[in-house]
Amino acid sequence: MAKLTLPPVELVRSGHSACPGCGPALAMRYLLKGTGERTVVSVPASCWTIIATGYPTTALRLPMIDTPIEATGASISGLRAALDALHMSDVQVVGFAGDGGTVDIGLQSLSGMLERRTDALYVMYDNEAYMNTGIQRSGSTPEGAWTTTTPVEGMARGKGEPKKDIMGIVLAHHPVYAATLNVAYPEDFLRKAQKAASLKGPRFFHVLAPCPPGWKFASDQTVQIGRLATDTGIFPLYEVENGKLRVTRKLGQLKPVRDYIKVQGRFGHLTDAEIDTVEHEVQASWAALLQREARP
Ligand SMILES: Cc1ncc(C[n+]2csc(CCOP(=O)(O)OP(=O)(O)O)c2C)c(N)n1
Ligand SMILES: [Mg+2]
């Protein structure tokens, strides 16, 4: 991967109220370095509303609107129309929503924005649960994970359903550009943010953003765990431009998923046999991804 120097501009102020080691805080920071100062951000109810809007202050150095949780897609369509009417088509419109606000509550609104071909970038930062309200499971929580609504006690063994394939859903709408990003790989992150900012039309990011209190790991491990998510094949990094998929972090040999699972308290109850099942599933989906990349 080419080494880029991250632009020094900081559009996220220090002193905000994110937890130590917050993956979503890094996601916003890297994103805005890529989209630049002429950006408007729509943030629905999520951890990021708490991080950004301790009234009367704000953690962002640019305009932000606080959106109902289900309406991010609609709000960025409206912002785009309003800015175009004001002849401000150069302004980047960004929706910055959590996984719950995207794959569950805001899915219809996201679908509408993609289908209308809104010229905007929708970013889903995935901390894999409804974290702001107390670690409830979302459609994006991985199978087997402990959350407060998928407990581990008696017969209960964490979440019983697989993670929703949001990239598959988004790609069915044929966006001009969609990519997976990881806060643990900032150079890849920045390149994709800059690329998205250079394009017109509906664009989508799925960003892995580890959460120390929700995933139950020490706050100095965010980057280490983020890297393992990609290097084990659990969260591969790729981009799809006009239908053509390209893996942006090539991996010769996948690291064992055990290395990722064993360092997080939310998976502490998983047996060796259950981890082996995850390993097989990850290997199959990695092989399918490489096959898809090889298609002309
Ligand atoms: C319609 C509606 N239902 C529920 C809520 C309460 N609520 C506020 S933030 C939040 C959690 C959102 O989870 P996610 O989108 O994953 O963002 P995170 O908190 O993890 O950053 C919920 C359920 C709400 N604001 N509006
Ligand atoms: Mg979340």
C-alpha cells in the first residue's frame, strides 16, 4: 500500500466527549481530512451526536445538522438540493450514521437516497451495536457476540443471527462508488475519502470502527484490533467503482480469526468449535471476494 502523509488539517476539535480509544472518533477525523473544509455533515442520533454536540459547543469545525436517526439518507438528499439551488454545488454533502441508524432504522431512507442518485457520500461507521444507548444488538452485530440484548447466560449464547450484508444491499443500488474502510488503516482510508470526494453521484462507505467499551477490550487496542479484523479476513478492504470490485489490502495468507476473537470480551464465551466455524465462513467469503475481483 502506498504511504500517504495525512493532511495536517484537523476538522475535529480536541476535547470532545468520545470515550478513550473511540474508533468512530478516528473515522470522522480521517474522513474530513479527505473531504475537506467545504463539507456539510448530517449526523443522526448515535454516539456521534453526543461526541459532537455538547450544547452550545461543537466538536466539528464545519456545519453539521443533527438528524433523526431514521432520516440520514433523506436529509442528505435535501441538503444537496438546497445547496444546488444556492449554486453551492462544490460543497460536499456527507451523512455520517451508525450501524443501527443505517442497516436497521435508516435503511429505507438510505435506499431512497441511492435510488434517487443523490450526489452525496453516505458513511456508515460500524461499531457493531447500538452503543450510545447501552450496547444493544443491531443488524450489524456479528453472530455470537454478547450485547446487553443478546446476553450470555443459561442457554443464551449471544446474538443468534448473522451480520447483515450492508455492502450487498448498497451495491444492489449501483452506486457510483462504494468501499469498505477501517480506522486502523488510515492511508487506505484517506485515499478512498479523497477519491469519493472527487466523484459525483451516490457514494457509500462502510467503515469498521472498533468500540472499546462495547466490544470489551482495553482502549489502547483499537488500532491493533482493527488491523486484525482486516488481516483475518473478517473485514476485508475493497472498493467498487461502477460495478468493478478491487481489493485494496491484498492478503497472502489470512491470519487465524482466533487472534481477533480471543482479544475481545464480547466473544469470550465462544468455544474452539464455534471459532472454527467462523474460520470456515471467513475463508469461504474471502475466496468469493477474490473470485468477484477476478471477474472482468
Ligand atoms: C426512532 C428512534 N429510535 C430510537 C432512538 C434512540 N437512539 C438514539 S441513539 C441510538 C443508538 C444508535 O445506534 P447506532 O446507529 O449504531 O450508533 P452508535 O450509538 O452505535 O454510535 C438509539 C437507539 C432514536 N433516537 N430514534
Ligand atoms: Mg453502532
